[in-house]
Amino acid sequence: MEAGSGSSACSARTLAACVIGGIVLGASVLALHHAGSSAIPSLPPLDAVRRRLRRRRHRPVRVYMDGCFDMMHYGHCNALRQARALGDELIVGVISDDEIKANKGPPVTPLHERMIMVRAVKWVDDIIPDAPYAITEEFMNKLFTEYNIDYIIHGDDPCLLPDGTDAYALAKKAGRYKQIKRTEGVSTTDIVGRMLLCVRERSSDAHNHSSLQRQFSSGHGQKVDDGGSGSGTRVSHFLPTSRRIVQFSNSRDFRLVIDYFLNAGSRSRFSDSYIDGAFDLFHAGHVEILRLARELGDFLLVGIHTDQTISSTRGRHRPIMNLHERSLSVLACRYVDEITTFNISLVVHGTIAENMDYAKDDSNPYAIPMAMGIYHRLESPLDITTSTIIRRIVANHEAYQKRNEKKEASEKKYYEGKSFVNGE
């Protein structure tokens, strides 16, 4: 009896304490409410916070990368691929001819050709023409405000202005800079050097059948050869790994097929176009004929000639780029598709090519598609061939030689500082 009475009294005291505490807490909250915003900051409604987070989550991360992209090669394409992987949209600045001339020497390819090349790379979403060589404060603010750029990207190789300062110093200071790995084994300087060496070899040793260019094409050992000029060039032994080929392969997978069946209408099968070529020193003329060929069918299949085939028809100094290098340049082009069934409806060829007398030969490579009535000749939009690019180099030999000598020191320093082979 007495124990029960004690327990009841304790419960009553606990209940009373809870009631009093609740009253005090309620009064405090009421007082804060009447005190206004000066006592406690007002918070946005929960749905407003959710909307703000949703907008932030759905806004694409936009990254910017600039470059000369002169004589564009698979190294450029791999840099753009890596840059695109750091964001949702890649905006590319193509540096003007005047800026290149002032900072590096004369460009081989003019701005309009370089823009065609960059726009055709499958990882590029938009381009900014006439971009400055150095990221100035004014241009950086323009990128952040007008183009909504989140990060500025560049490779791990140094990019110095004529006065020796870092071209990306301001972006790094602003905390908006990200770095990617340089693709080793190739550069515009290297490719120009290959052509200059070939020109010297052809004029000085016409009877030497162990051509240096065959070393380029066959991949015989990587070395630096200065040809007695003092300007070294790296002999390529590049071979693509299966990983690199997958990275460059078309990522549109089955969406094209699904779209086809949804929108095909009365068409009963896929229409595949086929075009072949050397695609040496992949240039704007190649890109434009591939673009037109792609418009003729649902898929575009591309055949690439072997090094031996090119050498037999165009001389032992060709090709400049070996088969593996040429393949990656073609794979990076947004107009080229990959499909396992060769249900070819059209075989396409342009009106501008190195050899336009193939129809007169006894071994006409297009005789079968011509006989089948599926050969189609396209008017080439640009009058450019690989020989055009080589002639540009030869015509301005001294200027490009000086440009290569200027670049040689930084190239050598970069490679000497590397103790591993880049896997990106």
C-alpha cells in the first residue's frame, strides 16, 4: 500500500515536470516568433530549397579547353576526350591565326579549316572562334559569365607565353583550373618535323631504300633524329591499346538503331554507305567529304588503306602518319559510324583525291561497285589533299624550321621529366 502510493507520487511529479517544460519551451518559441527577424533569421520554405537544389543538380557542368589545333591529330582528339570526361559539356576555344603567329609562328592550317576539324570531333559541344592564346582576366570573366564555364582545362605540359609566364596562371589562381594528361608520342611539332625530314631525305638521298618515312609508318623504335639540322623530331612507334580504341569508338551504341526503327517509316532495312581512303594527315577536306557521305545513308562505314598500299601508289615517303595513328583520327570524327553488318548500299568517292585516274587503271578498285550500280561520286567541298598540307610546309620551310627549333627545348624537357608512359 505504501509502496504503491510512493510510485504514484513519483509519476505525478514526472508528469508535472514534463508539462512545465513544455509550457516553457512553447513560450520561448512564441517569444522568438514575436521578436521578428532580428532575433532569428528567416529560412526559405522547404519547397524553395528543393527547387534550388534541383536546378543546381540539373545544370550541366561546362568545361572549356582552348588550343591551336593546327594540323589536328589523335593527340588533340584524346585531349578533348579527356576534357569532356571532366564535365557534361565541352566548349572549345580555337585560337586565332594572328595569336598563333605572335606566340608560336605561322600556323599550317588557317582558322576556318581548324574550326571544321574541331567541330567534327565527337566530344565537342560548341566552339569559340578567335580565342586568345593567353587566358586574360577579361576573357576569363567572359567565360564564367557569358558561357557559364565551370572549369578551364589544359594538359600537363607547360604552356608559356613569350615572356615566360604561365598562360593559365589566372585560371589556376581563381581555383577554376583542371589538368589532363598529355598524349605522348605525337605533337604538331613532331608531325611537321616528319615532313621536313622527308623533304630533306628525298632531295639528298634519292637512292636510299631504307626510308626514314618507312620507319615512321612501320613504327621502328622511338628515337630522336635531328637529321643534322639541330631540330629533333620523335620517330613514332605508336600502337593503340584496346583501351584506347574503345575510348575512341562510337558511344552512340543502340540509340541510333532504336531511333531508326521508330522513325524508319516504309524503309525495310538499314542503308549503309562506304567510303575508303588513306586519311593521311587527317584534314578539313577529309572531314567535309565524310560529312557528306554520312548524309547519304543511315550509317557510314570507313575503310582505311594500309601503309604498304599508300607507299606503293604515292611513294616510299608516304604515309606521314602510320595506320594506327590514322585510324584513331578517323574514329574520333563524329560522322563515322561503327556497325557489324556490311549491308552496303553505296560506295562513295570524292572529286578531290591524290589519284583521280583510278578508273583508267586495269586494277580499278571501284570496278565492282560501279558494275553493281552502287558507286556514287560526291563533289568535294574543299580542294585540300595531304599533298596540299605538305606543300604548305615546304613553301614556308624556314619559318616552320624555326618554329620547331623553338619548341624543341620544351618538348625535350617534358619527355626527360617523364618516368612513366601515360595511360590516358
